[in-house]
Amino acid sequence: MRLAPGEDGPLHRHERDHILVQIAGDRMAVVPHPTTRSPYGEYLEADVVPGQHFYIPRGGVEVARNVGRQAYYELLIELKDREESR
């Protein structure tokens, strides 16, 4: 994903557990939808640390917002369930 400074990504739902890897940027926010089942159920803003990664369980419904002054880049890796791998 790439977001310009001040840009919002689309409202989206994560159907699978995933790993988020920050590539570049300086500050990001997550704006959760009221129906989210993510552990990140409240507005969250944090500095970007290139190379930092997070394991995030499925169920999140949110908008990503670049609140920084630099373009933001991330890599998102969706994880398949064992049943899907067979």
C-alpha cells in the first residue's frame, strides 16, 4: 500500500490474519469502523519505523490514514488457514 501525506486508504475489512511490514513513512493512523473485531478498536496514531512488523488477527474493519509529512509504504502479507492450504 502507498499513501501520500494526508491521504486515507479505503474502508476495508481484513478477512485473514496478516502481517503488516512498514517500509517507509513517518506517521500513520488507523481509524477503526464501529463494527471492527480487531484489537485496535480505537483511533491509533504512531510513528512509522521502517522494517517494523506487526501480526494482526482477522476481523479488523478500518481506514488507514497517513498523518505524516512523507509518503507511506507498507507490505501486507495475508496468512492462509491450514484448511485453505490443503
